[in-house]
Amino acid sequence: APTVAVIVVAAGSGTRLGHAEPKAFVLLHMRPLLDHALDSIFGMNESVQVVVVVPGDRVADAHALAARAAARNGAPASAGPGPAAASVTPDPAGTITIVAGGRTRQESVDHGLSALLPSIEVVLVHDAARALTPAALCDQVVAAVRATGHGIIPGLPVVDTIKRVAASGAILGTVDRSELSAVQTPQGFPRAMLEAARTWAAANGRFEALTDDAALVADAGHPVTVIAGHPLAFKITTPEDLERADLLLHAAAA
Ligand code: C5P
């Protein structure tokens, strides 16, 4: 049974991307973003449980899509679809589980966590919107979690000069860029640490303030370390990001 799970959160809307379609189902080179994201996960050296969290009305779509992605990548294609987290049916081979998401990213992560197999010791939480993330980055996060026992997040140095700016446009200050990192996903944690941190956040009303998994884990007092991220792990948020992803794929195919 796998000891590593990747929870792919793909239940967000496509509003900022300017699409009516949920973002993970927007097409890039004729394939949904989620399909690209699954390619990188199935490309990992580690054999993992994949938990895909999608909008409630996309569970059947996602099941078919994940089965195709698994087959294309030579992974066992048995999968257990479920209309809601409560009816999740993890398959014995531990390959793919599809669950319905929540109203917020945090709720979607919770639904994903509820589908983990008992054998899972390390959990990666990954945005489907980071559709071009290299498989090697996912493997590096797993290796670093195992080596340190810490929460591990990939990040890139910030190259721009960053100013704090008032609503009026007045400059309030320049931030010391040497201390900044633009963080990405997958974010990896020992399972027990992530579950304890979420329990702590729920008990202390911290979910509103802390939007990423690493912030929750650090807030609960656990160590989180940044490792080198990858430029291809950028998040597709705006139409320009989608355009950039399209050009990168064209360049890779040429
Ligand atoms: O909106 P944003 O790009 O920050 O979302 C980050 C990731 O969280 C996306 O992959 C999105 O699909 C996911 N998400 C989710 N459930 C929500 C909101 C966002 O799975 N309710």
C-alpha cells in the first residue's frame, strides 16, 4: 500500500481566468488543466495515492479523466468515484480517489484528507492550477519531508523589487527582497503533523486568517522549511498565465 498521498485541489472556479468553467477543467492544448496536473503526479518515482478534489458536479467527469490519465501513464486504472467525501471508496490498490470539494480551498483540503488510506504517512497538497509542475519537484518534496520530518514547501526567490503601497499609490516602504520567497505547491507534510495542525486551527478559529497549508502547520508550532521550487510550477490564474502555459507547451513540443 502507498505511504504517500497527493491531494490535488481542483474545486475552484475559473472566475479570474475569465472562464465559466471550473479552472481545473479549462483546456490547455485540448486537455483540461487537471489532466496536465495528473500527468506530473503519475510521473513521480514514488507510487502514490492520488486524491482529486473537484466541484460536486464534476465527480463523474474527473473519474473518467483520472482513469484515462492513469492508463496513459501506465498506472493501475481502478478508481473509486464518490459524490461526496462521505461516500469515498478508496480502491484497494490505492491509486485514485475522487471527492467533491468545498466552498473554500481549506474545506476542499479537508475533504481530500478524509479520503486518505490508513497506510499514508506523508501528504502532499497540490493545486491543479499549477498544471505544468515537474514530477521531479513532487518527488523532491516527498524526499525532503522524509529526511527532515518537517513541513516542506517549494519556493522561488523574488526577483522584483517589492514595495508596500498605500491605496493612494504612495510608497510606504521597500521590502527586503533577500528575505522573500514566492511559494508554490506541492506542499508536503508528515500526515500526523498536518492533521494535528488542522485540528488546532479549527479549535482556535485560525482557518479564516491562514489560507495555505504551510501557514496552518507553522501557526500550530510545527517546523516548515522552504526548498528550491521550479519556474514551471507557476499557478495559472489569469488569461495571461494560460497563454504562457500554452507557449511553453508549444516550445516543449517543437
Ligand atoms: O483560486 P486559487 O487559484 O487560489 O485556487 C488554488 C487551488 O485551490 C486551485 O487548484 C483550486 O482549484 C483549488 N480550490 C479548491 N476548492 C475551492 C477553492 C479553490 O479546490 N473551494
